[in-house]
Amino acid sequence: MGAQIETLLAVVSAIGALILATATLVWFISEQFKKNREEFWKGISSLHNTITSMLGNHEKEDDRRFERLSDQIHDVERRNARKDGRPPPTRGNDDNGNHNK
């Protein structure tokens, strides 16, 4: 009977050690994933801010280019009206926010 108790104690100890080792590894790996996830989201956030800033600057540059183009078109229309003896075109926005020519 003493040998059976020793064997049972050894089996229970081995199972306990496996459970403890598994729990420790699960905790360690979850901490690693947590750190990786935090770093990933920091990187994604930084990338998002950079892209948003670049797109904002690009959008402003496009707005300036379109405004210059609109000014050049208006100048050509005024010059053509002057050559044809018509009154100069007016600039402004209609009810839909579109430029009048």
C-alpha cells in the first residue's frame, strides 16, 4: 500500500508540475502578445497620423492648384470677353457652391 501512495503522489506531483508549467507559459506568452499588440497599435497610430498629415498637406496643395487654375481660367474668360466686346464674367458661387463663370 505504501508503494501505491508513493506512486499516486508522484503522479499527482507530475500532473501538478505540468499544470503549473502550462499556466506559467500561458501567462508568459499572453504578456508577450500584450506587449506586441501595444507596440503594433502604437506603430499603426503613428502611421495613421503621418498619412493623415500627408494627405491633409496634399489636399491643401491641390486646393491651391485648383484655385490658381480657376484664376487662370477666369483671366482667359475676361480677356476673351474684352476682345469680343462683352461685359466681363462675374465670379462667385451659385446656390450649390459651384463657381459661376
